[in-house]
Amino acid sequence: QVQLVESGGGLVQPGGSLRLSCVASGFTVSTYGMSWYRQAPEKERELVASVNIGGRANYVDFVKGRFTISRDNAKNTVYLQMNNLKPEDMAVYYCNKDPSSRYLEPWGQGTLVTVSS
């Protein structure tokens, strides 16, 4: 059974940092491009960052230079290091396969990131 379990969210002040983790089960992350997405209240879920099978990362403009996506294939885990967080980064963060994949897996519960002073 496929499962994605995100963790690492929390409350942080503007300018702070968090590291999110996503543990996958039921499939092997090393054989897929993987991505982080986020959904803010009353907004559509949006792509944040992707890492391909070879480890090459891509970011949307609003997180470039602040977020870093990585993967640990041995742990079947994908990470998102988030630095210099801004209030507009507040959202529930999810991981899943890359949007170019044939299909996405069922979404996990996500992890809530709150940026506030």
C-alpha cells in the first residue's frame, strides 16, 4: 500500500528555517522524480520544488535561493530545507511524485508550516 508521510512543520518566525521530511512506502522514490507541493488556505495546491531521478533540482521562482529539495534513497525519503521563511510561505506542505509522472500517489496528510511573529 502506497503511503506518503510528511513531517517537520511547525510555527516559525519570519526569517526562520524548517526542514520537512517525507517518508514514502509502497514504492521506491529513487525511481521517480519527486516533488514538494503546498496549499495555502483558500488557494489551489501548487508545486514548490522537484528533484529528478539524477538528483537535479528545480524550484518555482518564489522559493529559489531559499528552499532546497533533496532525497535520501536509502531511507526512501525526500526532504525540503526551507530558509528565510516568509509569511506567504504559510501552507500545508505535501510531497508526491513529480507532476510529469504518469500519475500521482494518494496525498498524505501534509505538514503545516506557520510563519508568524
